[in-house]
Amino acid sequence: MTPFKQRILDALANGPLMRRVLMYRIYPPDKFPRAWRNPTRGGPPGCVMTFGRALGQLDRAGAISVFHGSIGQEDIISIHRDWPTWTKEVPNA
């Protein structure tokens, strides 16, 4: 498992978080100001893309559960209750 994915799991250890709150914990703007800049050609900040890819891989591996919010509500992310970290391998990226 990559250190980045481990940081996500460590941030979720104390309970579920909304996607934006989790992203701010993984990429604090004061430590990673360039990650929050919008590209000159438009689109989301760079941290959104890497964060989304890591969440997708953790979700497919069964490490986390993503509860998709309805319109106007954010997704809630938590560690999957049956996730044994010592038996499953999360693909590296």
C-alpha cells in the first residue's frame, strides 16, 4: 500500500468523514498550496484527481465504503467495517 493511501486510512481511523473534509486533512492548504491551485486551462485542482483515484482504488479493494450523498450533499467516506488491513493488498499506483 502506498504511503498516500495509508494517510487516507489513518485519517479515517477516528470515524467517517465527508469527502471535502477528508481531502483537507490529506492535503492541508497551508502545507500543499500548489495542490489547491486551479489549472490554467480549467478543471479541478490537481489534488482532486489524485485523491479521487486513490479513493476509487481503496473502494474497489474493499478498504473503504463511500456513501454517495444526494443532490447538494457530500459523499461520506469510512473504513469498511470488515477491512482486515493485514490480509488484503491494495494495488499501488
